[in-house]
Amino acid sequence: MSGQLDATTRTAKVRGSFENKARMLRPEMYATVEITVDERRALAIPRSALLRLGDATVVFLETGAAPDGRTKFERVPLTVDEGESSRWLPVLQGLEPGSRVVTAGAVLLSGML
């Protein structure tokens, strides 16, 4: 898909593959297209939150404050759908909604716990 609209025609070029048995579609034709996908609701985390520690896939969760005021973290193994190609990965097992997950810099915590 083109990264910008043509100022004159207010269109964007898109390359796609379609069956065209009747030969009704031609190169450079204009079209109005609507794309729909099945809605999927899932608990998801950013890909950047995942760490690989040996054979385990883990994230770090914020678990509260220590008596000295420092934030406490816990390493939690989880299973995600890594077949997804987006930056968000559906969580299949290991997290509950509302969990506070470290999304950047978790590798620094891995040596501390």
C-alpha cells in the first residue's frame, strides 16, 4: 500500500492478488475496497515484554513495593501465540487481565532475580 495519497485524485495505490476469471479487473483501475476481518478479543502483551531465559518464555510483573520503597518484580513464565505477526501477542496462559507487565528494559531485571 502506498504511504501517501495522491493530492489530485485523493487515492492511494495498493497491490493485491484477486481471482479475475471474468477478466473484469484491469491494471491501474480505480476501486473502492472494504476489508473485514474476524474480531478477536484476547489478553495481549507487546512483543517487547517477552524474554527468553533458557527454554522458558517469561515476563516480569510488578508485584508491589518493598518496605524500603523500591518496586518489587516477579518473573512469570507464560505462553503466547507467537504466530501473530503484529507487535502485540495474544497471551494463551500465565497472565491475568490487569497484570502490570514490564514492557521495556526487562532484561536488566533478569540478572537481579
